[in-house]
Amino acid sequence: MKKTTTIIPILVVSTLLLTVVFSAGVMAKMTGEEVLDKVDQKMDSDSRDFILDMTIVNQNGQERDRKITIKTKGDNKGIVKFLEPGDVKDTALLTREKNGEENMWLYLPSIGNVNKIASHSKSGNFMGTDFSYNDIDMVGGSNYKKDYDSKLIGEEKVNGDLCYKLSAVPTKDSINYSEMEMWVRKDDFMPLKLKFYDKDDKLHKIMINKNYRNIDSHLTPETITMENVQKGSKTILKLKEVKYNVELPDRIFTTRYLTRN
Amino acid sequence: MIKKITVVFMVLFLVIALPTSVKGYQLDSKFSQKINYLNNEEIYEGLTELNMEFTKDFGMNKKLYLNPVFKLKLSENARFEETGLNEKPFEDNDYDFLREGYMDIYLKNADIRVGKQNVDWGSAYELNPTDVINPIDFTAEEPTSAELGVPAVKTDYYFNFNTSLSGVLVTKHRASLIPKTVENMINDTAENMIYKEIYSQIYEQNKNKSSAQTTTNSIMKNNFTINEAEERKILDSSDSPEFALQLTRRNFNGYDLSLNYFKGYEDLPLIVSDYEDVKAELGQIIKETTSTNISSETTSIDFGYKKTQALGFSGRGSLGSMGVWTEINYNINEDEEKKLDAIIGGDYTFGNNLYTVAQLFYRNYNDYEINDILKNAGKETLLKDQTYLLLHGDIPFRSIHKFNTDLIVDLGGNGYMLNPEVELSLGTDYSLDLGAVIMDQDDTKDFSTLNMLGNEKTYVEFTWNF
């Protein structure tokens, strides 16, 4: 009888220990793909409507300000439009993805016409910023898992927050990076830092997401900084207005809407 | 001049003093001051422009857009006195004050634009052969971007995301503005042709040079006139209206494609008189003059804007890692004179953000009567077949500034034009452009495409957006 009473607590403790060990094992074995999946899930939204202040800072510290709006619907439609200043006002970029193929159209008011952008241009600078067309598309709504194959390479702290560290390679030719490193906060799967390497495997850009706020149940960084370490310039995006899951009619995501000022 | 300067700067002051939004109007303004040094003429000229854009949203899917422009030429010196090509055919304050002014109405599947407007068609870089609706101000500093607004109604109907149909009705034909000196050159050419015709006929009869010359001069003075072209008021006449259609299909196998049709009038003046009739009338005049010393008959060479039809095609997409495009426009006028414009081009962005464009432009004039006239006058280069190669490159530096270069080469061996430029961003709203136009032309007096793009100059331009 005494034996039995001794065995039960041992079994309970063992089970608890096994559960903890097993769970820890599962967590430790979380793959890069699973982490990216979690990131995409956490940032997923039916639609987004952002207004952002943009500051371009060159290597001499000279600053130029812009104001843009980004609207996205699902993970296959997006539009970026410049609101200020006058020389770029109404310049607009439409992105639509169908059957895995991404198409972009650019409206330049000075030309007065909507033109399709060649696939290679998507890796070029977006309107003089340190973001490429692909990067700016990512700001509107993450599609990391679709655009990158990733693996977990460790854990590191970023500004005191423990993060998963991922190494990811792009799956699309139009992404002109050889590799992306990503630090994802373990607590909430929010990406805090991303490093992009060029085709020569040299560090090209660093993106930092700061001051996550909970807006409409979505964690949203107040500030996104893209630094081009090769040039010494950076572009800072500050969120001014953020709306999630708003009603955005499909007609907004058309070349017809691009030309409306 | 002082008055004009005062007016422009008073308007500028008022615009600055106004808030950007007045009684529902959104106001965006751009002030620019350009100083050109014309290398050949060795003179400076100043060009001041205040460009304002008013937009008012009336709700109910209606929007008003007004684009008034104040322009001032600070130099009173004759511009381009050597070639005269960019000399205004009117006073220096005579320009389109209202560049565009229209109302937009957005319906469920259609957008309607009514008023004075530019209609921009085509997919090529800078030069668009299918962009046939608006005439061009060839007297402007940069004619490639100087379309003249036309009074029109434009309707864009969207069948779905990929397919749309545009219809444009132009209520009054508007001709291109060409420099007065070019008009004079064309008139002189026609006059010389008639002079030669009369002289040769009289000389054949009397074999006396002096007498033939005197009689020819008398006929030229008393019995012959040149009538310049007049713009046609389409709806006031019994002619059918000027209209255009464009069918667009986006993303067709990755390409955006458009098919265009235009029916209207040529934008450049051509001789509309039947030359055989003129010759017959001249024969009668010569006969009467040589027998009675006087003739009451008259004849004329009339310039006009011929009725024309054009069919165009444009396409744009990717080929491998390059962007590619093509544009073709085939024009046939009432006298079955044909003109073909074709462009093929591509662009590529390098890893260091160097953006490059290469574009080939071909123009063929077929059976244009004026070709013979020009041949007689030794002006074969005018309206001859033309092939040009355009190369463009731009690259940002220090993130906010840009180097910009355009090179246009006449593959017929008639020279090139090089336009290097530095765009400096002085602030979020200020910029300064420094550049030069370098020309290599055999005959700078010709009405060739290269000459129409500008003259040799060095320039600096300050722009302020507010």
C-alpha cells in the first residue's frame, strides 16, 4: 500500500516533467517555416489602410519628407500613393497577384499614363527611398512565407527581447537579395529586425521595426526604418493613421483608380 | 516688362498667402525660374512659370480640375535669332493661360471627363506616336512635354479590370504651334517653287532673262497669294467630328496592349491646293500677261490641315529581366499621303539603381506632296525618312539627388543631341537642375526632329513646390 502511494506522486511528477520536457522539445524544434507562418498569421488582416510619414535621410544627414498612403486587401492586392510633397504627389503604385504571378503598374502624373513595371524593376529603389518596390509591398502586409524559404538558426536578443533568428532565401527572381536574416520576438512573433544581403552576399540593408502598438487587435510597429548600410542612407516610415479590416472596395485596386487624384 | 513681372510676383504672393485649401478647393502650386544661356547666340534668357492646380471635390463622384499657368519671359532679346526655331509666333505673354480645365464624373463602370484636356496615350518613353489627339507646342522649351489642351469629351468604359474602351470627341480642331520662322521657311519654299515655275514658262517663250524676271515678279505680286492654314471648327462645319477610340487589354500574357483609331485633322499645315490646277491657272495668267501685260486672274497656294485617319498599336511588358515596349501609328490623309511612326524600346535597372532606356524611332513619309516641293527647294531633309536612337540613363547619388542623361542620335548621320543634367534636391519642396544641351547638327535651320527638340544651351532651373 505504501508502495502505491509513493508511486503515484512519482508518476505525476514524471508525467509533468515529461510534458514540460516534451513541450520544450517541440518549441525548440519549431522550424523556420513555422515561425514565418506564425509571423504571417499574426500580421494577417483582411485589409489595411495606412497613412505614413516618410523621411529619407542621405549619407550627409540631409532629410526629405514625404507622406504616403498604403492600402492592401487580402494578400494579393495593394496600392501605394504619394500624398505629399507636390513634385511626387499622386504618384501611385498598384500591385496585384494572380496565380502566383505578381504584376505592378505605376502611375506618374507627369506622364499622365499608367505603365506596367517590368519584373526586374521591383528590386529597384521605390521613388528614391531605401525601400525597393518589393520591400514597400511587404510593409503593406507581410508575405514572408510566400516570398522566402527559411530555417531557424538560433536565438538572440534584440534590445532585450529574446528572438528567434531565421535565415531565409527568396523564392522569387524579382527579389534581388541573396538572403534575409530575421529576428522574430518569441513572445508574440513580431519581426523586430531584418537584414538583407545582396547577390554578392554582402550586407545591403537593415530594417528595424520599433514600438509595436496594439491597434484593432493587431500589433503594429509605429516606426519602420530601412537603412542601406552600403550607401549610408536610410528611410524612416512613421505610422500616422492605421486601420485594419476596413471595407476597401475592389475598384480601389485597379489601374482606373490609380489615375484619380 | 516691369508690369508683367509685378503681376506674376503679385499672383505668386497671393498664392503663397492663400491656405492650400480654400472653400473646398485643394491648391497645389509650382514656381519655377529657369535661366538659359544660348551658346550659339551668346545671350541669356529667363523663363518664369507659376503653375497652379485647383481641385474641388463636389461629392457625388464629381471633381473639378483647373490648371492655370502664369508665364513670363524675362529676356526681351530675340530668342534663337540664328535659327529662330523656338521663337514664339506671338507675343511673349501669349500662351495657354488655362492649360487644362475639366470636370470629372465617375460612374459605376465609366469615367467621363469634359473640358479642355490632354489625353495621354502610348507606352513608349517620352515620345508617343499613338498620342495623336493633342497638338504640340513646338515653340515651347521642351516640345516633347508641351501638349496643347483641346476641348473634348472623354469617356473611359471599364468592362472589367483588364479591359477598357476609351472614346474621345474633340469639339474643335486645334493645330500644333510651330515657330514663325518655320512657317516663313515653308511659305518661302512654296513661293520659290511658284517663282521657278512662272519664270521657266516665260523664259521658254521669250528666251530673255531680264524680261522673264520682270514679268515673273509682276505675276508674283499681282496674281499670286499664299493662304496660311486655319484651324477648323469641327462642329461648326458639315465635316464629321474629330474623334478617337482606344481599346486596352491589360495583362494579356503579361503584356498591356492597346489598339487606337483616330479620325480628324492633321496638326501640321500642308499644301491643300491641287498643284496641277495651280499650274493650269498660272499658264492662263502667263498667257494673258505676256499678251496684254496684265491679267485679272489670280491663283494661290493654300495651306490647310488635311483630314486624316490613324490606326495605332502599343504594347508594354517584360522580356526576361528587361522591360520592353512598342508603339506603331499609321496615318493616312485625305490625299492618301501616308505616314508611319514606329518605336521599339526597352529599359533595365541595374543593381546600383542605374536606370537605362534604349529606344529606336522610325518615321516614314510616303507620297507626301510636300516632299517634292522641298526637294525642288533643296530641303530634302525635311519630311524625309528618319531613324533615331534614344538612350537614357539616370542614377541617384547621395540618395536625394540624381544624374540624368539623354542622348538622341540621328542614325541618318545628321547629328545628335546630348542632354546631361544634375537634379539637386535642396529641400523637401525645392530643387535645382543644372544641365546643358549639346547639339551636333549639319544644318541648324532645318525643321528636323532634332532641331525641334531645342537649341544648344546651358541652363539652371530652380523649382519650388508649395
